[in-house]
Amino acid sequence: MRTLISQTRKTVESELYYVALMSALAIPDMAAALSSENGRSKRGELGERYAAWYEKWIRPRLAENRARENPLSGVSCWKFRCALLHQGRSQGPNDEYSKIMFIEPGHQNYSIHYCLIGDKALLIQLDKFVEEVLRGCELWLESVEGTESFEKNYSLFARRHPQGLAP
């Protein structure tokens, strides 16, 4: 998991913004699964475990840095995640926002983070969002490493083998 966090940070540094965003949106699913009894993130129709994990570990990060509440709820983030990862769309069905847009570093409106504009469109700084997800994941890891559920599920987590496999 720490390798995924590190590589996701490198995608932002390398300006691979689609990859960074898609990785960040997938992390709450993986983390929720690793924390669960059955090793799965899905429970119910509305991404309940994803949304709950996001609410606990990601949403509070904005308040730490900017002293205000994050307007993107766990359910809205899950809907956006589903729309982007499964259909390549920037909005999900029946969402509270007409569109969620991410601003890349260097854009003229770059300092606008979690700003509601026009007809309920939400503007988010991409690198700040990714870092909030990654920081939340690091805090979560510190709290779950060594627990029975995590260790059992993490033993099945995908791993890199840069030196190949031993004979």
C-alpha cells in the first residue's frame, strides 16, 4: 500500500494527472476492503464502505490545512469515482453536483480548491485532492497495521516483484 501511495505521488510530480486522479479515487475502495471482515469494499448499493472510509480519513484533511469543511461528501466522491473509472465521465447519476472539475497545477485559477461555481459545479485542485487522499491513507495505515483483519486481507494485496520471483 505504501508503494501505491509513493507511486501516486510520483504521478502528480510527473504531471500524469489522469493516472493520479484515478489512483486516488481507487484507494478508498482498497482501504475499505483491507479493513473489512470479508476483504471486500462493497456493502449495499451506495458504496457505503467507500463513503464511510472517505468521511473518516479524507474529508477531514481539508479542515487541517484550510480550516473549513470539505463540501465533497463520501457518497458524492464514490459516485464521481464510479462515473470516472467505469464510464470516463465527470459526473455521476443523481449527484448533488452538476459537474466535478479538477484544476491542474499551473492553471490561472489554480488557488481555487473546493469551490462551488455556477449551477452546482465543484472545482477542486487536483494535486491537493490527491494529497488529501494519500495523507488520509497514511493515517489509516498507521491505525490498522497489525490488526487481524488488515493483516489477513493485506496478505492477498497485489505486490510488485521488481527482482522477479525466487525459484
